Amino acid sequence: MRHFVWERYWSVVKKEVIQIKRDRPSLAIALVMPLMLLFLFGYAVNTDVNDIQMAVWNQSPSAASRELVDQFVNTRVFEVAAHVSSYKEIEAMLDDGSVNVALIIGPDYTRKRDRNEPVDVQMLINGSDPNIARTATSQAQLIVQHQAITLQEMKLQKQGLGELEQPLGLDTRVLFNPNMESIVFNIPGLIGLIMQNVTMILTAFSLVREKERGTMEQLIVTPIRPLELMLGKITPYVGVGLFSFCLVLLVGTYWFGVPIKGSISLLVTLSVLFLVTTLLLGIFISTVAKTQLQAMQMAFAFILPSVLLSGFMFPRDSMPLVIQWLGGLVPLTYFLEILRGIFLKGVDIDALWKDVVGMSSFCLLILTVAILRFRKKIE
């Protein structure tokens, strides 16, 4: 019966620690790159739509029309980029991208408004970016509806009928992220994505490097078992990855101002499980690839689908059922739920156990497959 021998395991750990000390570039990647990527993507990945450049064609200059324009600007969603005087100018600005929307106030706006007659304003929207188009449309509709209610109330007051009573109201309360800031949602996801990519790449070269440097022969003549070798190789990187995770956690919390509402100890514990899983995934890649170039290509071939399938960019609920199942094969899928649950909702293990089971199952699966793939021989 093949037993796990701790002495052999620790010998591999010591060997990897010495290798990490000698390989300064890899150590720098593990410690510095996550911080660099978090700063870069933390500011770049922002789904909040603000300061949409708007052209204004005000054909009815008056205090009323200027008030309407101010209402658009005060939302901070729109920013007046230019005042124009023709459709030709608007078309040219929409074509060259200098503006994304154009507000057109007709010449009879003030006259009809003062007479409490129905009046329309027109907005032309650049629909090439659906996110901007949807935001501009919804905000414009809200502004116009609010203005219409205000005018109707003024009309009733002049007639001595009192204020307009709404027959139906909506009491909306946004939980967990009251200001609906995208950075609060994105930072936890970025932490998971960055740690997955960096740790997986580190170990993806592990066994391949042994082959290319000719040290695989030394491992072949030793009694070290595949399990001892796998765990011995990832153990030092777990420590490096955990230290790097704590650094990006501090930056995300104090620099970007995203507080951790849940248990920090639970977060760190589950993060160790995630790091072990991604490191084992890198080891698996290393057992398949024959060169470091192949290992790099395979690692990046996994990274892009993980970004799309894990729910980092797009809600998984809106994906087809088959694609959701494929997302279940990505450990980041489970870790994102854990991160956002602890960061934003402050939940405990009772709400996260399904994700913990899913990630643990993937960890055991990839460890088993990596052991079966590993052969202590030169191919």
C-alpha cells in the first residue's frame, strides 16, 4: 500500500522554496502583478455610465427650456458638449463620436408649456453602444416624466384643485449596495480573477520547467509519489499567493473603499481553498504541456472563458442553461459568489455552502486528474 510520507513531501517543499528564491522574476510576478492589475482594472472596469456627451439644439430660448436642460445636466449622466443650430451639425457630431446624444427642443416648447398644452422634446441617441443608449433612454424618460408631473401639479394648483395624487407608488430600497456603485461590485470580482490568473500561471510552468532543465530525471529515481510531488510543489505558492491575496484585499478595502461586511477569517479560509484549486489547475496544465510556451497558451486558453462563464462580466442567470453548466467547471464561478457574498452581503457559511462544496469538488477532481496524468518518466 502506498502511503503518504511527510518527509518526502517536505523535501519537495524545501526544493520549491529554494527554486522560488532563485527565480526572482516569478516571485515579483506573484507579489507585484496582482497589485498592478487591481489598480489598473479597478479604475478601468467601470460599468457606471456618467457624463454622456450631449449636444443641445434649443430652438425656444427661455428660462423654461434652460431649466429642462439643467435637469438633464444635474443628473450627472449627461454633460453638455456643444450647443448647435441644425440637424446637420447634430448628424456630424454623432458620426464623429464627439457626442452620443442630442437634445432637441422645438420652437414652440415655451409657448405650449406656458399654455399647459402637450409638447414633445426629441432626443437622438447613438445606439452603437447599447449600455450608453439604455442609460440615456431611461434617464431621459425619468426626467421628462418628472417634468410632466411637475407641470400637471402646477396646472391643478392654478385651478385650485390641490396637488396631484399618484394612484400607485413604488417604495424601492436597494440592499447591500445602496448607491449602486459598480466599483463595489467589481472589486471583489477583480480580486478573484487576478488571483486565479496569477497563481495558475505560476504553477503551469512547474513540471514543464523540470523537463526543460533536465531535473525530471532526478525526480524519477526518487521514491516520491505523485501526490507528494503535487502537494509539495503547490505548498510554497499557497503561502506566496495568500500573502499576495492579503495585499490586494487591503488595497481593495482601504484604497477603493469597498468594506468587508462579513467574516474576514471565513474569507481567508475559503481563499486558501481557492488558491489550492487554481494552483492544482496550473499543475494539471503542466502535466499536459510539453513546453513552457504550450503551458502559457493553455493557461490563457482557460483564462478567457473563465472571465465570460464565471459571471464576472455578465450575469450567469441570463446565459443559456448549457453555458451555465459549463460555468460550473470554472472554480472562479464559485469563488466570485463567495467573495461578493462576504464582501457585500456579510453572509456566513450557511449561505455559501453550495459554492464551497462546488469548489471543493473541483479541487479534488483536478487533483485526481493531475495525478493520473503525471508520469514519472521521460516521454
